[in-house]
Amino acid sequence: MDSTTTKSRRSRGVIESYREFLPVSAATPVVSLGEGNTPLIHCPRLCERVGRSCEVFVKNEAVNPTGSFKDRGMTVAVSKAIEHGTKALICASTGNTSASAAAYAARARISCVVILPAGKIATGKLLQAFAYGAKIVAINGNFDDALRIVRELGATGDFAIVNSINPDRIAGQKTAAFEIIDEMGDAPDFHLLPVGNAGNITAYWAGYREFLAKKKSTKLPSMIGFQAAGAAPIFYHRVIEDPDTIASAIRIGNPANWQQARAAIVESRGAIDVVSDDEILAAQTWLAQHEGIFVEPASAASIAGLFKCCDSRHAAYSFQEIPEGSRIVCTVTGHGLKDPDVVLQRMRELKPIAATVTNVRRAIGL
Ligand code: F0G
């Protein structure tokens, strides 16, 4: 029996699931942790918020092996790096790329260097890179400085760069669009997602176009990207020297895939918009408490963006007049447990009580 048919779709990973669409051959050693095939969750409360009989789905990328969408691209990038005989990976990161690179490097038995902006990485992500055994270097600078250094070190040939400037990363990430089409039977009408270095919006757009060309779908969605208001170079058409947002994953002032993101937005008749930190945190809480999906702040930008499209006259794309029954997909990109600090601050201190039913009844107001 073929080894791939002995595995469930979940365990197979994105390379075995979509091999014919990826830059791999029989000679490529597959480095996989069972990424992809993530849930596309129908969200009734979000449907109510949008109205007009629209259907809203959340593509929950937080349930990938290292808790973010980066694993889709990393399986391809690391498999190709191994095929080319690479001995070490390198990346700049706001946290999730480094966690993913570290995990896949461990799996492939090669080393991994991660360059991070000091003090700007969410606790859980830093902890992951450490646990997987990466060499961690913190710099006094931001993500854009880290990526500049990585580009230079990568050019020496000592490392494979596994940031989204590596086309194998984009190729792997486009499989999320394939999964959505396979599951929905066609592309959605709108696709909303957070934008940082702009690799993901580039990858989804490539995936949607490829499946349309292969006649696996009949249409293309409008791509609507959301940046944090303090880190919105694409929205403001200028490099942001000192980007700032609570959503540390998308704290990026000079995205590497800027032009590709612009092309995706223009070609798809979509939009780029901004959401404030308050809107992001409110959406994070709302999604956890109304749909049971707990994501990190950057991920909640797509949900905050959906609310903005529905409610605000100032939205770059208004949903007040979209066709009845439109289908909308929002990607959420990383797990809430990676970035617990904001939620921790809101948590009340728990004062233990006596271990009796009477006391517990009183404590819960019965
Ligand atoms: N959401 C999360 C949770 C992310 O970690 C990132 C990017 C994005 C959204 C934006 O995706 O860069 O493809 O536009 N994180 C990168 C990192 C930059 O280093 O982990 P993008």
C-alpha cells in the first residue's frame, strides 16, 4: 500500500495532499509535521453580524502543528532546503515564523538561527523557538532590521532563508486557498485576512488563481487585507519607520511582499484597510466568547476588519451593499495561547475558597 494512503488527511500534511501543485518531486525528502487541513468553521454569530443572509466561515490556522499558518509554507521551504543539501536555516521573525522554522529544523535535524526584535516577541512564540532548540538572537531593532540582516547572511550561502521572500514558503501557504475551494466547492466571494509582511495575502491570491485556472473553481474572491493602524505601510503608501501595535505579529513597517499584496488587492477588486488596537482586542474577545475560537491579537485583525466592513462608513470596503448570500472567509492565523499577556492583564486574581458545595454555590451566584 502506498504510504500516503495509510495516513489520514490530517497526518499527511500539505505536500502529500497537494503534491501536483507544489514545487516538489519524488527526489524531495518530505519534512512534515501534519500541517494543513485546518477547520473551516461556519460561524452563526458572525453571519448574524453581517446579515443579508451571508455565510461567514473562519479558516482556523491556529490549529497547525506550531499554532500558526506558517507551518504550511515551512514544510515546503524546509523540504526543498534539505533537497538542496542545506545544513542551516535562518529567518527574521515577529515570532511565528521562528517557532515554525525551529520546529521543522528540529524535525529535519538541521540547525536554525532566528533573528528577533528584542522585547517584541510574544511569550509563547519565544518559548517555542527555545523549546525546539533554535539559536535565538535578539537585536536592538525591529522586524525590518532583522530581515535586512537575514537577507545579507542568506546571501553568503551558509543558510537557507525561510522567510516569505522564499518562494517555497508562498507555494506551501497557497494550499490554504486550495482547501477552502475543495471544502466549499468553489471560492468564496470575499476573503479577509491580517497583513504583516504580506506573504499570506500573496499566497492565497496565487492559490485562488491557480485553482481557477485548473477549473476547480468558477470565480475569484475579493481579497481584503487588514493592517494594524500603527503598522500600516501598504494602507498609507509609505514605509513606517517605527511601527507600533499590540498585535506584535504584524508590527512591520516595510513588508517584503508589498508589491505582490498590492497586485492581489487591485486584481481581485479588494481593499486594504486598517484596524485600531482597541478594535483588534475587542474582536479577539468577541471571537473567543461568541464563537469559541481563541486567537492571538494579530489574527483578530481579520475579524475586527469584518466588523469594520459591516459597521463603519469609513471602511475601505463596505459590506452594507454586498449581494445577499455572499460567502465570506476570514483567516485567523495564530493561536491565542501564544500571546497571553493582554488576556493575563485582564484576568482577575483568583482567591481560593473553602472546598464545600455551599461556598462554590455562593461564589457562582446560585
Ligand atoms: N498573523 C500572524 C499570527 C502572523 O504571525 C503574521 C506574520 C501575520 C498574521 C501576517 O502574515 O506576514 O504573511 O502578511 N508573521 C511573521 C512572523 C511576520 O515573523 O512570524 P504575513
